[in-house]
Amino acid sequence: MPIISCTDKRLPEHERDFAFKDTSAITQIRITDKNGACSNLQRTAKGWIVNNLYTCRSEAILNLMEVIKRIDVKSPVSSETAPTILKSMSTSALKVELLCASKTVRVFYVGFETEDGEGNYMLLENTAKGSNFEKPFICFIPGFKGYLRPRYIADPQEWRDRLVINYSPEILKSIKVQYTDAVSADSSFDIELHSTTQFTLRNAKGKSLAYNNEAMRQYLKYFMNINYERLITSKNIKREDSLKHSKPFVEVRVTDKAQQCKTFLFYRAPFTGKVNPEMGIQYTYDPDRCYLNFEDGKEWAIVQYFVFGKWMVSPLYFLHPVQN
């Protein structure tokens, strides 16, 4: 890709001033793609929210703020190549708007990646005139090797906090784990919390069982700061309809002391791979992930057994201390 030296004095500074150093002053960020998806991020007293609906993931906000603050111009694009770059950007670039209070302080466009994988083509808007500058630039973060575009997220769902539940033991009132298939039904159980040190454990028939205190306390910690891997709500309506008409393999109901109940329904995910190369096993379903339905049935996510599988134990789990 032909480029011009960044030291070319014919290039006005304001045409390549993408960075905004005072990120603490930014109150709103809008990111829009060519398909109409738009993430409207707003700073609130409790943190950043997207489209007045969801709390934003803190790590995603930190990544965005870093690129806003540290982005720099690696080089301008040559006059010969610029028309091709601009034509491509006109159909695929993301539009990013930065606001401080109600004042727009930056508007720029994030295009496709460079061939060396260390930056993106970008174009700045002249906010005073409301028109774009003529020359695109190759932008990067000094010291960082990688694309910048993934940090600018236009899909509001991708900003959402991935937290599913965060209940400490003192908040919990009861937990009920029910296995729906005939083979595992006898492994169902429920826990009633009378305090953070006194509990009642019952099996599937309602009989009270003895338990190990250490095992019980450890199990209750598995309901703190639990996150899904990927939200899939409305991504595949046919898949959602199919899951809704099938039976979950386990239901978990968690009630807090305010009598608010959260229901979590887990469904098997199909195994899409081949025979396990190490064990030679042909799985009937995905051994690592499953589908989760939550938020009163409104949300669907892909979750890992490594995280949520800790909920799926039997009463035998509570008989002995947990082995580290």
C-alpha cells in the first residue's frame, strides 16, 4: 500500500487529530454501522449503559477508552490509493461520534484493516463544517499489534454485561435443582437457607439429608459473579423456536430473601465436531457448552459447563468436603 510520510508538513494537524485525550470528559459515544445497527453509549452515575437498556461490559469500555485516548496516525494514504480506500469505506465503515455533555467533539469513520494487521483505515470529519476531510489515514495504537475496529462495537447486544447472577449466601433463600430425564431425576435436590450457617438439604422425594458444611458453603459460592459466554437472543429464531418446544435437561430455581425467583433452563447443544482425537469418543451433544434460557424466558445464551456445571451436582456432592 503506497503511503506518505507522517512528517509531511502539507498535512494539517486537524485533519488527523483522531485521539481525544480527556476520556473522563466524554459523556456519550455513538457507534453506527452501515446496516443500521447503533450502540448509543451513555455515562451514568452507575457506569456506562447502552441504548438506555443495558449495563456495558467494563472491559469493553476500557478497551474503547484506550483506543480513543491513544490512537495515532501511522501514515496517510497516498493520493493514488485514497479513492479506492474511500469507496470501500463508504459502504463498510463504522461511524463513531464522541460527545462531551451535548457538544460533539469528534466524528470519524473506521474502515477495514491494513494488510499488515496492525491498524485500520480511518477518516476524520470536520465537525465545524459537517463534512469529511478528503484524506484517509492508517491509524494504530503505538505499541499494540492488532486491528482497532473490534473495539468499536455497533451491535448493542455485544456491549451487554455478561453477568447472569451474582448472589452471595446472605441474599439467598433457596435453591432448587431439578433434573428432567428419568435417569437423573433422583439426583434432584433443593436447599433452604435459614441463615448463612444453617441449611436444610432435601432430596427429590423431599427427605432431609445430612450434609458437610464445607461442601455446602462452597456450593453456595457458585452463584456469585456467574457469566454467560455469548448471548444469542434473536440471533437464530428457528433455533430458539426449536429449543422452546424441547425439554431442558435441568432446571435451576434460585429465590432470594425478597422472594424474587430466577429460573434457569439448560438445554443440550448438538455436538458439531468429530470423534474426540484423544479418547476416540463420538459425543451425542457438546461436552463443553449448552444453551441457557433466563430472564423470565426472554434471553438465550451459550454457557460453559466449566462455569454452570458446578450447579449440576447430586446430593452426594454435599456428603464430603470439596477436594481442591
